[in-house]
Amino acid sequence: MKTYLDCIPCFIKQALRVGRISTYDETKIKEILDHTGMLISKIPMQASPPEISKIIYDEIRAITKNFDPYKKIKLENIAKAEELIPHMKKIIASDSNPLFEAARMAIAGNVIDFGIYETVNIEQEIMKSIHEELTINDFDIFVNKLKTAKNILYIGDNSAEALFDKLFIEQIGKPVKFVVRGAPILNDITETEARQIGMNEVAEVISSGTSAPGNVLSDCTSEFLNVLDEADLIISKGQGNYEALSETNYPIFFLLKAKCHVIAEDIDVPVGALLLMQNKKK
């Protein structure tokens, strides 16, 4: 997905938010905003939002020397999400279609997004979302693809929501490779958080190599790209991965909540829509 003009104010807001989390030094925060403005003026609008975000966040790291500013927030959110898991497992076990119910929970988990929100009431938002209808529901197509799939790739997004991804993977019942970021970015999942939540118990954890808040293919490792090419079913979580991969022709199912109007308009759904959507390019 290309970058729209309405993305630009969001880049500035994110830079300010990340700057304030990274440092208390107002001089450095002002420097971050100055550099962000100059960077945006030079970046082509055909680049995807995650590509631009990576450039901005790399600059923030260079200025603040803080390479994982969301570390504490990630740990706090994982702990809050873990409290919900026993209840979620009971709901899945009692449902007539546990695979679909687990998919809904994975989509609901996408609300834990600090690229969009400053704060998230995890319990409130998750419990609200699991009772909402999906605006785009390609679950039946997904099930048919799953029947014959031999190489399943699950591209993760945020750290705490990966606990709900884990529930979904357990219901898939086939070998899955779970993809994490190559380095910390926002509250996205890396190998560190994947090990902490026990993702390796249900999937093979691999890194894409990129530190962008979405799998920007030009920034991924050749090893990951080979795995991507071999996959016959790809589950992609979150807005950042949609932005990075929506123009490809891979066999992807996008699971996300459309949390901003730019994404919503690109997909042609209302803001707040919950989606299990087959890649239309494919």
C-alpha cells in the first residue's frame, strides 16, 4: 500500500510519542521532530508506510540511543493479555466452531497497537471485539486453503496479541512457522517476546530480519524470503503487515482491525472493521 497524505500527520504524532517514551530530554525530542519533518519531505509517497516508519524510527534510535523504548510496555501488556487466556480457552472449547472462534480472538488481539493508540484497555477492547461481526469474512475460503496447505506461514504483529495468535495456531493443527521482527520496533513481537509467551511450543519461530513495523520485503533477509516463496498459506496480522504486503500476490489472508481511516478507505470498510480477508491480488 502506498503512503497517503493523511499518513504524514500520523508519522509526526508517532515520532513525538516514541520520542517521549524514549527520552525525557526535550532537546532530543525537538531534534526528533525536526529530523522527522526533513525525512518526510524527501521520501517518495509510493513507499509504504512501514518503509517510511522504519527510516523515522532508525533516526529516533540514533538520537536517543534507546533501542527498545517499548520494552516495559510490552511486558505489561503481555501480563494483562495472559490473564485473559484461560477465559479465552474456555470460550474456544465450548464453541461449535473452535477454529473460527480462535480466529476471531486473533483478530480482536490486533487492537493492542501503539502505532495508532497511546493507551489500550486490553481486557475491555478484547472482550468487546470478540462479540463483533467480521465486516469481511473469508473464513470458508481460508478453511478450504488450510485443508491442502503444507507450508503455513503466520506473520506476527504486536507482542501481546501474539498470545491470541497462539490460540489460533493451536486450533490450526498443522505445522506453522511464526514470523517475528528482526529487531525491536514499537510493541511488535521479536524472538525475545516469542520465547517469553511460549510461541515456540506451538510453532517454529523465525525472524523476517526487518525492524520495520511491517514486513517490508526489500528489508527482509534472503532466508525469510525463501520461506515466504515456499509458503502455500500465509496468515498476516495487523495494519503494518497489510500496508507492506497488500500489493503482493502471495497467498495471504489478512487478519486485522482497520484502526485508521486511511486503511479503512484503502480496503473500503468502515473504521473499526474486523477483517479476515483473502489477498485480492492473489
